[in-house]
Amino acid sequence: MEVVSELVQFMQPNQRLDLKAVALTHVLGLTGSAEGKAAILGLDDLLMAIFGLTYDENHTVAKDAVLSLINLTAEEECAIKVFLLAKRIEPPFAIVEVAAKHIGDEQSPLADPWSMVLSNLTRVESLVHEILDILERGEQTLPRLARAFAQLDFNKKKARLHYLAPIFCNLTQVPRGRELCCHARYQLLEKLLPFASYEENVVRRGGTIGILKNICFDAVYHSVILGEDDNILVAILQPLCGPEEFSDEENDMLPIELQYLPESKRRETDPDLRKMLLECLLQLCSTRRSREILRAKGAYEILREYHKWEARVGLDRDCLLACLNVVDILIKNEDEIGLDNYKSVEVPVEQAEKFVQEDADYVKSLLD
């Protein structure tokens, strides 16, 4: 600890550049291990020095300082410590505002590392409300972040800003974040939707699908998701679609964007993301109105073909089970189901365990 604390004197803004650079390189190396992070997080002066060097005029020094913060905020407890210290010191280090400013600055070469810091901080649910307060304080902050995400060439220093997707996903952990995402004022959701099928980067794609999942788990927004506009439903179903041909009658049921897909159409390759999309559909099956809309839009027909592919090509047990859970509901008529809202039903623990085992046995029989 004493050796680490000696680095603080070399990490002052007015220190020689070579000394700052060497000291910070050593600190960055320490953040790669649990012991090193613990040592740094135990020294407020050292953390404050790292905060200060994120403003350094030398790009390499500033970047190494931000990279250190990425590592230091990677675990929840550490992220909380960094966030609280930044707020407590005098003058405070406005870590969220600084991150948002860099991300929203098309000329910032540090936009990507700062987006990773903000992604780590927003992953902590207990911090999300305060972070939302800060982001909403600037009237143009959220719209600018949404534009930076939606416009792939937004940053002129070649930052890709893929981590904006998990940032928005993390914000939708809480009801207020979901409300902001769906609010017409910001039009965040419609800007994010196209990236649910963005093949070039799994972080951007996965974060977008995570947003859809969080919104689907909140029944308040089911009427928005299954409204007159099919954009959200298409974003959920499209990654599950392959190049299979449907009959004319079946094609007429599908949203126009999902009709007559080309032979080159590939399904989502990541099983975790496929499962998340299927969980979206399962949540949408909770009420009679939603089930009827899904049937009318050809969701069952898409899942019928998806199930064949998963059992033959994808071979993921969890995805197969998630698909079967949705199909089991959609294949029944409402008289068989006999209730409006599945979520109102309480299943005894022993019965639930029996269902889980039966499902597992069935999936195993498909794959064996």
C-alpha cells in the first residue's frame, strides 16, 4: 500500500509528462488484478489523482486514466466506491457528466473508453436513478446520446460507441428508464430498434435486445410493443427468422418486413440473445389480447420453423425450451387457455418443479 501511495505525487497535473505517464502506466497495470484494484480503491488520494488525469492535455495520459477507471468500475462494489468518491470530493468529479460529454462529442478520441465507464456505472441498479437525474439535467444530453448511437459515423475520431447499447439497456432496469426509452419526447426506442439485428457487433446487438427484453417484462408497455406499428415486434422476430419459405396465406399474416426473406437470411448466432428474444415473446403472451395479436402476426409460424432449426442446427437446450414455452401457449386457442392473464396464476412450488423436469426431459429427447 505504501509503495502504491507514493505514485500519487507523480500523478499531479503539473508534474513532468514522463513521470505522469510512467506512474499511470503502473497504476493501469495494477487495475488488472483484484489485489491491485483493492490497493487503489483503498487510497482516495490515488483515485482522485486518476480523476484529475482524465483531463490531461496529453492524449495517452488521459486515455490511460480512463482505462484505469474502466477496470476499477468493472465490479459492482468498486463501481459504487468510485461513484461515491467522485461525488464527495471537493470540487466533485462529475464522472457521469464527463462521460456523457465525451460520448456526445463527435470530436472526442476518448468517447469509447468513457462509454465503457458509463456502462459499468449504469450496470449498478442502485445508481441508475441518480444517473438518470444527471442525464436528464441537460435537456439535450439523452437525445444527443441517442443520436450518437443511431448514427454509426457520429464520432469523427473513429469511436464506434457500441457500449451505448448496454448503457441504455442498463437504464431500462428501472421503470423510469423504461418510461424514458418509450417516451415520444426522446424517440429513443425507435432509434435503437434497427440494431437488434446488427451483425457487425454483438455488444451493440446484445444491448439493444436487452432493452427490448426489459421493456417486454413490463406489462405497461405491451400495448406499445403490439400497437398499430409493427416495428418493435419485427425487431424481436427478425433475428429468429431464417430463409424458410412460407405459404402465401402464412406470408400474408407476417409483418411486411418479414415476408419473402432472402436465402441469405441468417438467424441470431448467439444463443444467449436468441433466448432473450424468446423470453420477450413469452412475456408478451401473458394477456389474451397480446396472444391474439401474436397469432395474427404469424409469430407461431415463425417459431415453428425456428424450432426445427434450433433442434437441428442451433442445438441449444435453453433456447429450445424457451421456444417450446411460447409455442405451447400460441398453439392453444383461448378457450383451452381459459384465462386472460397468465401472470395472475400462482403455481405451487412442487408443481412448478415437476413442469421444469418434464420440460428438461422433453428437450433432452429432442437433442439425443
